[in-house]
Amino acid sequence: MKYIVLVADGMADYPLEELGNRTPLEVAKTPNLDFIAQHGRLGRVKTIPDKMAPGSDVANITIMGYDARKFYTGRGPLEAANLGVELGPGDFAFRCNLITAVEDKLVDYSAGHINSKESSILIKFIDEKLGNDKIGFYPGVSYRHLMVVKSGLEEHLEDLKCVPPHDITGQSISKNLPKGKNAEFLIKLMQDSKKLLEAHEINQVRIDLKENPANMIWLWGQGCKLDIPKFTEKYGLTGSIISAVDLLKGLGRIIGLEVINVPGATGYYDTDYAGKANAALMSLEEKDFVFVHVEAPDEAGHNGDLREKIIAIERFDHLVLGRILKDFKRKKNFRILVLPDHATPVSLRTHVSSPVCFGVFGKDIVGRAFLNYSEKEAEKSDFYFENGYELMDYLIKGD
């Protein structure tokens, strides 16, 4: 049996007046998602447990079949795992965004989706200036980077309250800085980075080109090393993961999945959708399970870009799900699960905790003939997982 999980990050949304009180998912042309709804089972799943922040880290741990309340420690350790940064006992990893700050306002959580070449130079520069034997900065992809604080430098870092930058676009920086014991330690690093980055030649060029400069770091998502069972041990399956972002690839590495890097997978609108689908099919020739993650709908949601969100959903439907369905429709021993990890409403430009719709199709899945794949149609279904981690159990073990 082959198992395929396809995640369109942030695809779910709220009805919008400009769409006739429909969601982007309802408006987008999605014949393959609709096929899943019509011939498989449609339902809803709670991917964000109560009292946990609605992020892709928590949501995807849940989708993978793990209780995030038990295993989640923070976003940073997941990204550290993919960057090859080993965390020791007491070490804390922080997500480190490059952002655009204008006076006291956070203008852009991604510094204009700065490319990895430029951002790597800037993060290495910050490491030279602010790093030491206890603090290290590590380059990732685009605006997404990492800071690690070694054990013993500061205590109780887990008690800090740090705000994700994509939640406060257009808002005051000073009102959203880290809070709690030892917050001053982080705030100083962030403020010092602004003085350094504003003068860097890369940012002078970006300003000349009318691009958002990467003129400050933003620290958040702290956590210590995870202790979590391997996917193979839990389900008895070999598997792989395909994503452009360190968060997902790091999670895959931690639970023992093979990480497949697809050339052209950018984590943005221009990602290679077809390349991801082809890589998934190749992986399934040898392995039992593949998890494919597409970031683009989430980025469009954060940018408040309705047009790009609809386009991203349609590309996901056609180039990823459509390609995989074309290969598997005539086969018998397979199951496909397709869903967003969480909703990223265009109107809010951030994540929300509400349950999301999912569709499952394949062997022994009895269809319920729903009209289409959408939030509204899924609400008609009585198929619901309050404990989201049980959805993977159903996919692999259920009937």
C-alpha cells in the first residue's frame, strides 16, 4: 500500500464579500480536489489543539500523527534539525526572520522575500558582529534563518513570549517585542541588528532598486530539542518528505523521513509544483509514504494577496494533486490525503485555529458524493477529528 499526504499550507480561508461571500477555495478551479470530495470522503480536522498557537509547526506535527501537546517544544528546533545544527541539553533555537522595519513599524515580515544569496550574506554578517561562543546565527532559505543560544547563557528562555512577525505586519515594533524574563537579552540583539543591517551595502542596493531592505532581525519560535518517536517505528512504513522550507524538512529529519530537495522549490509563488509531484512519484517507487508540502497559498494569505492565493490553489490542484491522481487512479493499493495545515485568511493575513477541511481517497474509502472540496461543503460532513493526530491513524490503519 502507498500513502500520499498533500498539504497546501494555509489554503483554507473565510468567505469574502468581494467573492460573493465565497472563499478562495470555493472560487478557484479545482477539478481534482472536487474529484476527491465526490469520490472519496470529505471531513474536517482540528490541527491546532486548544491553547496552542496556530502555526505550521504545531499543525504539521499533528498531521504527521503526533500529539503536539506532548511533543512540541517550539519552531526553532525543527528548523535547526534541517540546517544540521545539533542542539545540546539546555540549548535553545530561535527562528530568526530578516524583516523590513520603518521607524517603529514592521512593514514586511520577509524583507521583500529576499533571495537566499543576499540573506545568507546578511546573516553571516550578523553572526560575525553579534555571535560568539554562546550565540550563533545560521543562514536558512530566503528570509527564514536561525539563532541558537547555548545552555547556561540565560535561564528560563522557554518562558519568553515572542510574537511571530507575520502576525504583526503594519503594526508597532516596540509594542510587540519579546516579553518575559530575559526578554531584554533578545531585544538588544534585535535592536543592535538594526543598526548594523541598515548600513550594509546589500540593503543600500535594495533601497536603490526600490526593494524592501532586510534591515532588522526578528527572533521568535524558541524551543529546545524534541524527543519524538520515529515515523517508521510508529507506523511501520518507510517514507519521505518534500518541502521548500526548513521547518517541514527539519520535522521530517527528526521523525526519520528522507528529505527530498527539489530544484526550483522556493517556498513562494514561483515554486516548482510539478517538480514536487514528480519527485513524490519517484519516491513512491521505493517507499511506502510521501508527504508533500506547498507553501505558496500561505504566503499569499500573509501578503493579503487574494489573486495569488487563488492562483496558488489552482496550481496545487492541477500540478500536484492532478499529476499524482493521473498516476494513481488506475492503481488499487493507495490512499491520498489532501488538506491545508491551517487557515490563513486573506482578510486577517495570519493563521487561525479553526478546523480545516480534508479529503481522503483510495483503497477501501467509501465515497459520500459531496459536491466539491470546500470549507462550506466539509461542514456538512459528520466526519470530524477533534484530536487531529488521529487522522494519520485513520489514513494508514482505518477502514
